[in-house]
Amino acid sequence: MTTGTPNTSDRGAAYLTECAKAVKASVDLPIQAQCEPPDDFAWFDRLHAAGVDSLGMHLEAADPDVRSRIMPGKASVPLDYYFEAFAAAVRVFGRGQVSTYLLAGLGDRAETILAMCDRLIAIGVYPFVVPFVPITGTPLANHPSPSSEFMYPLYQQIGTKLKQAGLSSADIKAGCAKCGACSAISQFE
């Protein structure tokens, strides 16, 4: 479940909490909620109590300059705040039940993505690394996708780090990294 990024201090967590309660009241289905870091980390407890099994908070890009250029609104939330939120969310949902999208090909160097993955894995966050795919009619419609020569060694190195840390997409209860359709990372774990 996702709301995008609403202009509220809870960043959509309140709405996701209500939605999760309604879904769980009707069906026992694993749920991942996706939101940005809320102003109050108590929302993680509320989401979990409502039946959310895993949480996604998506960085998209690792380098602050790339973040500012590609997603100026989201980049207004400092990376340090994301990491505070990640740590708080892992305490609630558990290691490997919090994930983040990293879109390779937006401008981050491979070394920057790898360093970010190291930092995420160290605190128990699963870095779901996905190649950027341009969509017709959007501002990035002509932005190229990363080459397989860029992605393959990235996946190899991240996969090794995930194995060493005992994090696996197969263990995630719900969400994008569990599905894996957008990324080949699970093939390298």
C-alpha cells in the first residue's frame, strides 16, 4: 500500500494505518505500507498494530546532489532523518522487514550506491536496487536506463553483502522486494 507523499506531517502513515486495519479485518493478507519518514516515529508502532507486516521508505537515489536534481521535494528530507526513521522502523518491524528502493541509473555512481547499501544493510534495511526505466510522457522519458555492465557487478556486490548479513528477499513478509519483479537482486543473494 502506498499513498505517494502527501503533504501531511505523518506522510501518509495515518491513512495507511486505517487502510491496513480495513484490509486485515476482511482478509489475512500480508501488507507492506510505503511512506516517507513521518514527523513522529510512533506511526511505525501504529502501522504495525494495524496489521502492516513490512515497511518501505524509498530513498530512490543515494547522492544528495542527484536527489536534489531528480526529486527536489523528497530531497528536502535529509538523509540523516531517513536513517533515524529506518532505525526506528527496524526496531518495530524487525531486521529485513524494512526496505528502500534505490533506482540505479539516475546519476549515482556505483560506489555511492554500494556505500549506501552498506549503511542500510548494517542497520537491517533491505536495499531494493532497481534499474531506472524511463516512462513515456514523463520529465525523464529520455533519460537512459543503466546498462547491464553497470547493473551486473552492482548486483553481485550487493548480493554478497546481503548474504553476509543474513538478509533475503524471501524472508520479507510483503512488498516490492518480496515480489522482486522490478529487480534481479534476489538472484544474487
